[in-house]
Amino acid sequence: MFLVSSPQIMAQGLFQRLSLILKPTVIFSLGGNFNDTNKLKDVLNPGLGLGVGLRFEVTENFYLDAGYSYNWLSFKEFRRPYIYRRQRPAFEMQMFSLNSTLFYKSGYKIEPFLTFGGIYTPWKFTQDSFKSALWPAPGNQEVSFSDQSLCLNVGLGVEYFAWGHLSIIFEIKYNYLFSRNPERLGTDDFTQQDFLSISLGTVFKLERK
């Protein structure tokens, strides 16, 4: 009897430590060179993203967050390359993240937190909106202007425990993308990039905090 019930109790305990996260995001390019004359922020509009995640409570003040987000930033119309002038070229990023989240205090209606972690990021330049052909790399026409890079992030935010199991989360993150790859892209003009993301989302706790 004990052998049967123990795994069930453990599974129930783990399940009660989990939360589901949904985070719509606005994302901005901050710096890094796009080519030898322009920064990436000079050619891209602010973009939109949508993130989903799973949070695990390690202690009352410390959590681990695993998440996925898709982010899309369109090109400014007057900055579009001539061959894509009649299209809507864009920069797209997927982010698979693992973050540590530390709450300053626990048990309050409003709680500030600090978060930091690492991200695996496939990114690409597309010729048109969504599921479009890719650009050729600027210095190597045999490969696409895309790559898979690592990214580090650090951020802060606040969580408001609104009702029952549901809370509202506001978060600002700085993301540093290790995108420089002259071997693949054939040029050193496209450098490391950084982004600022601002999110307002919800957290649904499977057991109320």
C-alpha cells in the first residue's frame, strides 16, 4: 500500500508546485551592427512576441522557469533592401529559455522579482511575412541569413496576485544574443545583438501560493 501511494503523493506534490505562464511581449533592438553602415535598431521596427512557459517552485522564493517564445520584428519601410521593397521582410527569433527567478519576499499581494538565465535562439531574416523564403547570407550566398545562437538574459519584474490561482506578471528583460558568426555569414559586419523585451502576462498556479 505504501509503495503504491508514495509515487502518487510525490507526483501530486510536484504537480502542485507547477505554474503555467503566458506572456505577450513587445521587443526592441538596442544595438549591434546590421552591416557596415547601419545598426540593427536603425532598420527594424519594434516587434511583438508571445511566450509560454512552465514554472517550478523550488522554494517559496526561488523558481525555475522553462519557456518558449516567438518574436517578430518587421523592417522599416525605407530600410528594406531594394529586392524586397514590395514585400514585408522581417527578423524572426525563437527563444527556448531556462531561467532562475528569485522573489525578494513571499506571501504578499505584490511581489518584486529578479530573473536571469540562458536561451537557445534560432533566428532568421525572411523575405516576407511568416513562413517566407530566407535571405541569402550577406557574404555567403550559398547559405541563408540565419543561425542558431546562444543568448543570455537578465530582468526584473513584479507579480500581482489578483485572484485565486491567477496572478498578473510585468517583466522587463535584457537579452544579449551571440549572433556574430563570420564563418557562416561570410562577413564580420553583422555582430552580436541585444534586445529589450517588455512583457505583461499571466501566471496560473496549479496550487495557490
